[in-house]
Amino acid sequence: MKNHISKVAGISALSLALLGMSGCLGTTHLSNGITDQGQVQMQDIVFPDLDKAWQDQGQFPNRENLSKMRPGVGKDDVYQLLGRPHFSEGQYAREWDYIMKFYMPDNSVKICQYKIIFDKQFKGQEFYWSPADCPPPVAEPQVVTQTIIQQMPAPAPVAVPAPPAPIKERINLGADALFRFDKSDTQDMLDQGRRELDELASKLRQYQDMGDSRIIVTGHTDRKGDDAYNMNLSIKRAQTVRSYLINQGVNANTIIATGAGETQPVQQCSTTLPRQQEIDCLQPNRRVTLDVTVIQ
């Protein structure tokens, strides 16, 4: 018992708080294949069931604190900015999970899950949201105004310059240049695709410095294969691109990934073509698009 108390006395206040929460060091990880560098494949990410949370109501996060979540953040800093994880994940866990609540424009509350993956030095390296449309954009509060009639001259109107229009851009990336045919994981990325994403990450970081940026990454496939397979492939490709860009310094809180499968083709090809000619003809449909909006 004396040895145990000595060890507890020597750890940080964060460790004591986590021990008090779970009664032990908690689980070390749910997701599979977390590397020493704090990286994990999208298909190996596992979010805990909401009903397993010790704080089942979650929290309304401080968005400024969320914006400080980036590669290299330490666990003590995460604890100070976001508080204790909402599941039994202790000081030595390789991932922490939170339940985040956001007000929507209609005053409803959206529930999101937020995961931080740590490297072996317990520095946050990768950050994930579930579902894919989290976090939602900042909801503008509904303000009820009341007109007051006064018996006095109205002041002269003051010219207020209009705010600059948001920057909007769609970026198309050919999937055949990013991945090997019919593949979607990081190890299946081509050298040309990595170079394109490195250049794109630099551009997106510049957009971040200009204002509030929002990025939607959408994967697309051709019509070969069944609908469910194509939808899954498109989502996995979008998630891989999102993870790559985050690792290159793009703020994880500004970028979401989704898939459209074969539902949005840009090229129509005859079904009577020989197989290879049909695949070549359908190449423009195999792509990843990024819709970027920057509010200055």
C-alpha cells in the first residue's frame, strides 16, 4: 500500500483527476493499430457507445479552446482546454473521447463525438469527429428586435462598408492520381497524389490565416461495382485525404469528409465499350473534390 501511495503522489494533478474519475488508469485504447507516432487508419477508428460515458450529457465546448487542438498538444493542455474525457480513459490511454454539444440555428442541440489520438509520448497527433458533419457551423443566435418610436429626429445614416464576400473555391483531385486503382488507404497513395496534397495543404493553411475557413472533402467513384461498395470506397478516400491534410497542418476542426459514391458523375460513357475502354472513359468520375469557404 505504501508503494502504491508513493506512485500516486508523484504523478501530476491531471493524473489524480483522471484516477478520481475512473477509479483506475482506465482503458488504453478502443481503436486498433495506433502507431507509436500517434497515427491510425480510418477503418480502425472506434468511437465508444454514448451510454458508456461517465458524463452522459456531454458538454458545450469553447470553440476557441477546440481550435487549439493540433498535432503536438500535450495531455495536460488538452485537460486544461477540454476537461476530462467523458469515458473511462486514463492518463496512459492512447486516445481520449469527448461528447460535444452544439446549438443549431433552430435552437435544437446536436450531439457530436470527438476523439484525440496520442503518440507514445502522449502528444495529440490525430483528431476525429463523428458523425461526418460534425462539428456544425457556428449557429447565429436568434435575436428578437423591438422598434421604439421616439419624438426626435432620426440621426443621419452612417455609411458602413459591407464586409468582404466569402471566398468560395471548388478543388478537384483525380482519384487515379491519388490512389492505386480501387484503393483508398494511406499506404495506397501514389507519389504524385502525395505531392498534390502537400501543395494543397499549403494553400489551405494560407486560407486559414485569412479567416474562418470551412472545408468539405467529398469522395466520388465511377459506376463500376455495386452502390454500397462505391459509397464506402468514396467515404474512405475522402477520410484518407482529410487525415493527410490534417497531418500537414490543416486545422482538424475546419475540415469534414463525406462520400457521394457514383451519384454525381461528370462523364457519361457507353455501357457497350470494352471493359478497359469503359474504365478509361469513366476516369473523370473517379475523383475527390474539396469545397472551400473562407469568411474574412
